[in-house]
Amino acid sequence: MFDSIYNDPQTLKDPVYSEPLKFWRDYSFLPIPVIENIEICCSSSLTTSVQEKVLSSFTNDIRLYNFISPHGTGLTTVMVALSAVLVENCNSNTKIKVLWLTESSYLIQNIGNFFRRFAPQLRVSSEITENYIDVQIISCDRDIYRKRIDSIFNAPNVEFKGIIFDGAEDIFSKKDSRMWLGGLIGNANVRYKTGTPFLIFTQAHTSTPVETFISELSIALRENSKPNRGINYVNSDMNILQIVPHYFLSQEKGSNWLRKILGNSTKLAKKGILIFDYENDYPLYKGKEIGLATNEDEISILLQSMARGECKVIRVRKRIEPRIRTYQIGLVIHVGLPMLDNTLDSQEYRNRVNRLYSPNFIGFSLIVCQDFEIYKVRQLSMCLDIQIMAFEI
């Protein structure tokens, strides 16, 4: 099926399709981070013939990977799924189900094509038959899928280890939709593991409706459930987190979430996070485990503190190029691409960035950027000796 999509002359003539498909062809050599036993289900009301459930069984070795997501492919959800696996510290038998709810046949075709290119051993099916769901991840771009979501939450003997909404701006922007979803989550048929993470990934311009939803969720749960599912239940057992790229990194909950990812990875255990964030002026969470560096002396002191395990997260607010060759850093995050200046040729940029990293760097680098910057990231990845994980929002 995906061969026909990938090679169809009419499809390739369509500019909406041709650029991403050309991208996958050009970058087919890039590896992606994969975890054992990930199930991905794509559901579309327009293209039921391309619904798919994908089961993969790879090693969960995360080191240095290229992961570049062009706009419109929905692969951010894949990153969310991988993060959920790490957050839950799942074993090799854990199944992760990602339910894609979208009207975009283009999105589904490109997801299928991506996995066909990078994981030819994937097995494809179109039905979800299991009632038990270890981690349910729901990605929505419309609120017309209530019945589909209802059927998931109302299935008998469902137990969630985690719920992640990737997107869902349409749902969160409408009060009746928010109340419906809050009541659904409070369904007495659904069991939650203590500390169940409920993560919401959304774009910065939709953060206010999401914050409204979180506050309304407490009321909805209190009104739609038994006494033990009141507001305290939301605050303690459910562990609701709002994750907003370009913003969540400054907050304690976002930093804790990232540190938890690092802590649950054997290769990244006890490593720190280094964040390059030059342009954003949002309030900074200040804690003993988060350091703010504004000059080279400060970052040197903080890096030494990180090496001693005293500081887990460093945010760099100036255009500093620290030497991190000798430090045990697990994750380097670049928020935006301020260093990617058109006046810099690729060789100069290669030299600047390669000065940052040791050849023995065992963590991975993450770029959080807007979708219009993703083409710059492609170019950037071609001129660096290190490998980069890019994450569009």
C-alpha cells in the first residue's frame, strides 16, 4: 500500500505531498529512536482503508539519533509516545497504543510511509482488539471524534498507565468539549495507576484554553464521579502536566518530567540537561537543581555543579559557547534556532557547534522549534558532525 503512495506519479506532482515524500527519500539513511513494542493506530473518517496499527520490536537503546519531522506528518506524536515509554520505565512487554484521530489522509499516508522506510519489519493491522491498554496516547485535531474516544474510555476493564493528548486544540478551546472530556476522564469504569501522568502537548498560542481545561477538569471530575475521585484525586493520583514547548522547560513540572526521562534511561542516568534558550523572556523557574547561566564563568561553575550531581538543569540565556566535552550531560536542548544565522556558512556553523560536543558525548541533542524553522534544521543536520533530534511544534 505504501509503495503505491510513495511512487504514485500523481501524488508526487501534488506539492502538498511531493516535498515530504522527497524528504523521506533523501533522508532514508537516518536512524530514529525506537522503543520495544510500540503500537500505533491511525484512524481517519475519510480514509478508513489506510487505517493502520503498527507493532514494532526494536531495541530501546537511545543514544545519538537524527529525528527530523517536517511540518504536517504528525510525527511529534511518535516522540510523545517514546517519551511516555521512558517516563513509565516500561519493560519490553509493555504495549503502547497511539490512537491517531485525524481527517488528514495526507498525514496518515506519510506516517505509514515513514515507518515503511525506516522499519520495514513492521506488522500492519486495522483493528484494536485488546481491552487492556498500558499507555493510551490520543492525538486529535478535531472534536468530532467523541464517540470514538468514548468507546475507548468506556471499554470494560481498561487501565491507563498514562494519557497523553498531543494537540487537541479544538477540544480544549470549547467549554462543552472540555467538560465532556473531564467527565470522561472521571469515568468510574476507568482505573488509574497512582501517579498516572496526564500530559498535554500543545502549541504556545493555545496554552490558555489548556490551562482553562486543567482548572475545569477538577470540577468535572468532582461532579461526574464518586467521592474518592474529587479534586484531591486530580492533584495527587493523576499528576496532570501541561507541556507547552518553548515554555514548559522553564517550569518545575516540565523540568522534572525531563529529568525523569533521563533518570529512567540506563545510558542517560544521572546525567544533566543543558538548555540553550536565548530569546524567550518567560518567567524562569528557579530551584536548587536548575541553574541560570549568563556568562562563561557562570556556566563553568554550573557545569562543575552538574558533574557533582548538585545541578540537574542549566539554562543558558546568552550566546555562550561552553566547552562541554568533559561533562556528563545527557540531553542538550536548543530552544529555537537563534544560532542558525543566514550569514554563517555551513562550515563556520559546523565548527561552532562541534566545539560544544565531545566525540564521546553519550546523550542526545534536541531542537525545539516552530514548524517554519524545520527546513533550517534539515540544512543544519547536513553540516554537523553530531546527530540531532528535531521536534516540531
